[in-house]
Amino acid sequence: MPITTTKSAFWAGVRDGAPFILVAGPFALLFGVLATEAGLNVFEVMTFSLVVIAGAAQFTALQVLENDAPTVVVILSALAVNLRVAMYSAALTPYLGKAPLWQRVFAAYLLVDQSYALSHAKFEAAPELSVPQRMAYYFGTCLLVMIFWFGMSYLGAALGTQLPQDLPLDFALPIAFLSMVAPMVRTLPHLIAAVVAVVVGLLAVSVPYSLGLIIAGSAGMMAGAQAELMLKGRGA
Amino acid sequence: MIDSATLWTVIIGLGVGSFLLRFTFLGFVGDRPLPPWLLRHLRYTAVAILPALVAPLVVYSGENGSTDISRVLAAVATMGVGMWTRNVFAAIGAGAATLFVMVYLL
């Protein structure tokens, strides 16, 4: 069905965003559970999810906090994990940059993997959409994902303390992260970035203040970018 | 146990920082193009930083920093199935199933 009005654009976004509750929901639930296990109360869990809205960054912050790292390192590590949203912001700017400032403020707050991926694909495929229609579509993609994000965070926090003690929950986080990363490894430079980051991460594990993560992440990023340049140079 | 003042500093710092990451381009930069070298590095943030975070948790997963074979196999299963199927749920299922079976067997 072609999008003709701002309203129909919003509902098209809601429809396209619906399947992604299956991704956002479980991660929010897991965050609620693990944060509660780490000693956060329901109010702290909900504020965390409401203010940050970034699964991977929230898991990272939780993990580095438990390592007793300095506060600034916790924040920097989690922000490093979240750097990709800056790239999303840059990619959406040609399409949404002319919208009113208050709309861009809300759009920025709600910028996550799902809203970016759906909207960017839509804006490329339907260049005839007006700026208000694009914004409406964008907010539509966020609606259900955000409801599930907050709802499942709450459910996880409420359930957290009632789960059986012998579940190997310590390893839920590595499995969650690996399952997010694995589908992203699409090219040789991606693989090189991941391998370099793992090797440096293991070598740098005893670097003080948990800075090893930032060192290893930077090394991986540089390796990936360099590999991409070299492959391009050879015409591959 | 996580200290409450530290936790709130992290929540607020991370909230403000995340918002700035999301707003910078949409809000300040407008539709000016970004330097290619910057975009090239940003493309590899997730595939570099998440594995770097996970690697020590996998390799030093046993008691007192030893290696726990169940957890290593679970990590390999998650990564392998995830790269093969490109499906987040298949990857989680494979990892969790491997972990439960290994913990049960050992």
C-alpha cells in the first residue's frame, strides 16, 4: 500500500517495526534479570533502560561496573560500544535533517538499530516521501519496539530475584553479545576487526582500570578500516 | 555489589553521552558529508568492541581464571551458528543448548 498521508506513513512504520519486538523484548528481559542479579533495584533498572535505550551499551556498563573499574572507564567503554549510533545519525541526516529541531531531538533519543535499519531502507526505496512523512514513518517504527523495551525490562527486573540459583546466568551475557555480533561479520575486514580485537583483548586483560577493552576495540577498528582500504586498493 | 553513587553517575553519564552520539549529526552537522576515514572506522566499532569484551569472559570463565570448557564450547556454538544462519535466535539457542548439555554432562 503506497504511503499517501503522514498518518499512513506512521502506521506503515508501526507495521514494519512489529517483528522487531522479538529481538528487543528478550534482550530487555535479560538486561532486567542481570541488572537485578547485580544488585540494582527496579527503579534503577527502569531508569537505566529509559535513559540509555541501548542493549549492548547497557550490558557493557553492567559488566565493567562489576569489574570495579573507575566510573569514567565504565562510561567510556559503554559509549564505545554505542559509537555505531553516531554512524546511524549521520546516515539519516540527509533524510531527516530538515525536520524541526524538537522532532530531531526526539528522533535522536529513539535512534536504535531497528529504527535506523528500517527507516534508512525505506527512505532509500521511497525517495518521494516528504520530510513529515519520513518522520512519521520513523516514529512509527519505534512505537512497539519501545513499548516492549520498557515493558520487558520491567518484567526482567521483577523476575530477576525469583529465578532458580543454579542457572548458569553468568554466561547469558557472552552468549547475548556473540549472537548480536555473529550476523554482523559479513566481510573479511569485519572478521579481521573481530579477530584482532579478541587477540588484543586477551593480551590486554591485565591493563589497569579495565582500559584493555578500549585499547582492544580501537585496535580492532583500525585493523578493520585498514583491511578495507587494502582490499579496495587491490580492486577486490 | 555496585555502589549507588557510582551507578547513578554511570546512568546519567551514559544517558547524556548516548544522546549526544545520536544527536550530533542529526542536530548539529546537518547534511554536510562526513570524512570517509571516520565512517570507515565507525563501520567496525561493534564487530571489534563486543568480541573484545567477550573474549576474556570466555577464556577465563572457570574458577580462579581457569578455562571452562563448557563455556568455551557454548561461545563457539553461538558464534558459529550466528555466522552461518545470520539469525540471532538460532545463535542464542545453539549457545544455550550447548551450555546446558555440557554443564549437565560434566
